[in-house]
Amino acid sequence: MAHAEEDSSFFERERDRLTAEITAGFEELLPLSNQLNRKLEEVLGMTREYETIAELWHSFHVLMRNQKDDESVDEGQPQGMPGTGGHVLRQSNLEAEQ
């Protein structure tokens, strides 16, 4: 009977050791997963910022392309940059008829 008690205590000690090892592993994993989540949030935030900047540059590109197209159509009329007071908008057909 003493042998059975010795065996059960060995398995109980082994169980306790493994449980402690697993607990330590989870305690190490938790801060690392939190750090990973923070980094992923930073990356997602940066991509949103880049989308805004990309949209701004796209708008600028479209504006410049349209201005270049307008200049090639109206080569006789010099045009300035918008916001400088020298920018001339195309006249609509109603204004041209008056």
C-alpha cells in the first residue's frame, strides 16, 4: 500500500509541475499577444492615414490633369492656379450666349 501512495504522489507532483509550467507559458504569452494587438492596431491606423494621403494626391493629380487638358483646349487663354485669383473657369453655354 505504501507503493501506491508513493506512485500517486509522484503523479500529483508531476501534474503540479506541468500545471505550473503551462501557467508560466500563458503568463508569458499574454503580454506578447497584447503587444502584437497594439502593433496591429498601429499598422491599421497607418494604412488609414496613407489612404487619406493617397486620396489627397489623387485629387491633386486629377486637378492638374484637368487643368492641363483645359489649357490644351483653350491655348489662347492663359490660366492661373486656383486660389491665386488668376484661375479662369470655363463658361457655360448659357453665359456664352449672353
